[in-house]
Amino acid sequence: MRPDRNTFLTIATMLLFGLLLSQAETFLGDYQIYIVKLIFINAILALSLNLIYGFTGMFSLGHAGFIAIGAYVSALCILSPEQKEMMWILEPIIWPFSELFTPFWISVLAGGAVAALCAIVIAVPVLRLGDDYLGIATLGFAEIIRVVIVNATPVTNGSLGIKGIPSHATLLSCYGWTLFTLVVLARLVFSNFGNVLRCIRDNEIAARVMGINVFGYKVLSFCLGAFFAGVGGALLGTHLSTIDPKMFNFLLTFNVLMFVVAGGLGSLTGSLLGAGIITILLEWLRAIEEPMDLGIIELPGIPGMRMVVFSLVLLAIILYRREGIMGTRELTWKSLGGLFGRGKK
Amino acid sequence: MEESRWLVRERKKVSDGTLRRDADQTDTLLQATNVTMRFGGVTAVSGLDLALPKGRIAGIIGPNGAGKTTAFNILSGFYTPQEGSVVFNGVDIRGRSPADICRMGMARTFQNIRLSPQMTVLENIMVGCHVRRRCPWWMAPLGLPAFYREEEEIREKGRKLAQRVHLADNIAEQAGSLPYGAQRRLEIARALATAPELLLLDEPAAGMNPQESLDLMHFIGHIRDEFGLTILLIEHDMKVVMGVCQYIWVMEYGALIAQGDPDTVRSNPDVIRAYLGEEASLEKGL
């Protein structure tokens, strides 16, 4: 890829945005920064699922499992031995986890790596299944991971979860990890390997006849997706500072799936947009869970109302715009130029 | 002498003469011997013998359900036959995966076109180039120069092949939006991108008008010479088969009923009966 005008524009935008974020504290409140960080983390999760589902066509519902693994592994890495000794009250933490203590970035990578390793173990039996069966099997695996976390008390502190995870995930580091994910996936997906993955998605038989090791690439895509899910999970853990097994239920997978579907299956920029818009909407819709006074009638606050609205939104997307915001297209400088009516070729 | 290479039965007679057999193996690119494929109680292909020398264009014809496509699926590795052997380039490919067989130099197209409709013409062809690539996947995120050089090579090769199948102007179009004939040509281009020695074409002229079929005939001849290919095709269009093939096998109910050069096959009463029905054979006074 020779450096051209568009590459330059992209890098300049990335730097400019980074600069803007480094000054964010001057013009954004704590709550807004919290949301922006969540958007970045959700974008990583959406991108990783998009690689698996959008580009390779594997309907995986096990994302929450990989996110959980990433969050737990990184939390174990990042907490100091003393903190861990204090926190594990049900059963003492076992070696080597008790002595594990690494810098933030290593803990994030470790979270991703362990998630990817688990993905290999899961992939080998499960990826031989297709479509719906794959969804059911991965859903089951995510549940297994959750149950293991609940019961492996000497490692995970069981259902009490892990609290007081140091908040290393600053705005800039979240942005950095999102960029890292985006660049790795974009380079892969926009190279011929991306074409190969899409060919597997569209027509597996044709891919096999073209000499493509279909199973190998499915495993690769699944593990890479799991790696970034683990990275996202690690960031989520330090961002929220508390993790417990209940967080990583099917609803989390559902949320990530919603980002991907709303953004457009098979579009990286779509995933970014989907994660951004839906994260904001999810926060904004908290208002409807509070008691409302509509003048004539007074509505009591109904907890869970947010998800009702959201499920309806998802239903509407699937009914009226199945391809999502972007479809399989990407937001490029060319298309942006066209949008503003001065597209140059 | 020339004829004898085609005929398996004759070859068998001389199989004890080692010298002759070695000479045959270098010349024969694809050899199927007594291949039998059964699905449950149905025998789709029974005792099929084929021997295809390098550099030829040969055809398999036969009425619907004769087992032609099953034969193709066996040759390209989708089915493993219960009996018999398939030797490609001196290697027994029975039980190998389709991907392996493609790597060994066999490419094929499909009766029902199998392209990625949402991908562009160029991207579809580039998928075919993948099997010959040297750089592994992890070089992509690292952005190594060697990787981009190869990526550029693949793109260039894709462009050239698109030009070769007269799709140079449609390179950025979605494959699904192309007319039927163009999709067929694209599928051939994608198969060529895998750098094959043997190309299997499953009904390449299906759904084409007479002019397109005629063009296709010439096209098949040209790509054979240009890429040094051996071509085996299944076809219903008799004009195409008779015009382009140097040798023809005729199948009916899973078995070979006749073989020979087009003229021999054309005048074979069994073929006329099987292919055109009883009436035609009566009309011809056979």
C-alpha cells in the first residue's frame, strides 16, 4: 500500500482526534468521558465480532465468554498480590495467579491471548458446524465459561467477582487500543486475506475449490476475533473497575451483536458507527426508565424498559434496513467527499 | 499411435511393458480407473475409466442424470469414490481434499455459478490467486513491504485475467450484477487465477445464446494454448462439444457407453439413442 493522499488524511485525522481526546478533560465532564471510553471499548468488541460474523460468516453467540476471559485474565494480571490476597475471602487465591503482577498493556495483551487460546480449543470441534448450529454451540460454550468462572473460586473469586481493578484505561489508551484493533483488522480485511474470508462467507464450496484451507481460515478468524474480544474485555474490566460473572451473560453478546448488525455486517467503519450510536442511545434511553410525567398521565419508572425499546429498534433494523447503517460498504474519504458534493473521482 | 493414448483398454493390454507405461504416465495428466460411486442404493458412477493426456481438450457428455457432475465432483475431491483410483499428475488423489487438489494444479467451475455476488470482479479473481501466495497472513497487520509487493502482484494478475476474459471494464463492479455469460467468464478467470494445469468446466455454455457459445468455443481453445492447459468439460451444447473437444466420453446411467473423437461419437448408434432418443435414431435410419 503506497502512501497516498487518503492514507495521509487518515493518519492526520487519527492524530488530530488523539490530540482532541488528550484535551478532552477541559471540555467534557466525567460522565461524558465515561461514555466516550465505553464507546471505544464497545467499538473494539463490535469490530472483533464483525470479523467473525460479518466477514467470515460464522454466526457466533459466544462473544461474552471471550470478553469475560479477557476481563478476568487482565484483572488477575493487573491487581497487586496484596490486593488479591485481601479480596479472595471465600477461598485463598492459588499460585501462580497470586504472584502475577504485570503492567497494564501486558495484562491487556494477556487477556486477548488467553481468550484466543480458549477460542482455538472451542473452534476445533465447533467450527465444523454451520450457521444456526454454530450459534447454539458457541452460546453453550459462553455459558460454560461463565459457570467455570463462578465455580473456580480460587482463581476468579467466584460469584463475588473482582473489585477495585485499577483504572488504567484512560481515554487515550482506550483510543489507542481501538486504533490498534482497527488497523490490524483493516489491514487484514482489505488485503487479499479479506477477500478469502468473504469468499468463505459467501460460498464455502467455491473457496474449497480455490485451494483455500477453509477450516484453517475459519479458526484463524475466530481466534483473532476472540483475541480482540479479550482485549476489549480487559479494557472493560479496568474501565468499570468491577467485574463479576453476572455481567458476562447473553445480554452482553446481544449488545455487541446489535452494534454489528446496526452498523452493517462486513463493514469496519459501520461497526465503529454502530458502537458509537447505540452506546449513546443506550445511555440516553436511561431516561425512559425513570418515572415520567406526561401532563395527563404519569408513567411509573419501569426497569428494563430500555431493553424493550432496544429490542424494538433491532427489530425495526432487521425489518426495514437489514444491511444496517453501512451495509458492506465502508466509510472512505471518497464516499465522504461524495457526501459533501465535492468528491474527486 | 496417437489414438492409443486415449484408450484405457488398450493401455491395459500393454501394462506389463514397463517402458511403455512410464512413457504413458508422463503424458497422462489425469487418469481415472474403474471409479465407482454409490449413494445409498443408487450407483451414480460405475466403473468409469478416463485417461486424459496433457494439453488436450476433452468432453464428457450424456443425458441428464448420467453422472457427469458426480464424475467431476469425484475428480475435484468432493466425493471419495468407493472403488477405483484417480491419478492426477502421477499422484493418487483419492481421498484428498478439494483444496489440496487445487494446490496440485486442478481448477474447476460449477454448473450453478458459485461467485461471491457482493464482491467485485477483481476481488473474485484475486481469491483464486490466493492459493499461490507465499506470504502468510500475519504479515498483513505488520505491513511488511514483501507483503504489499505480493499484494500488488496479485492485484496485477487479477487485472490481467479480467482483461483476458473481457471483463476489464467491469473490474470494480459487483460480480452479482454482471450478466450471466460474464459471470461464467469470471468464474473461468477465477479458476485460471489458481494457475492450474487441468481445468474442469462444468457446462460452461449453459444459458448462453448461440453467438456466446461460439465465442466461448474459441475462448476455450485460446486459453488452452495461452496457459498451457488441459481442459475437461461437461457440456450439453453439442455444437460446442463437437467443435472444441478432441475426444469425447459419453455417459449414460453412470457408465461409459462410448468414447472417441467427435466424428466417431457422432455416428455411434448407442450415443444417438441415448442422447437424442429412439426417434432420432430411426430418422437417421440406424
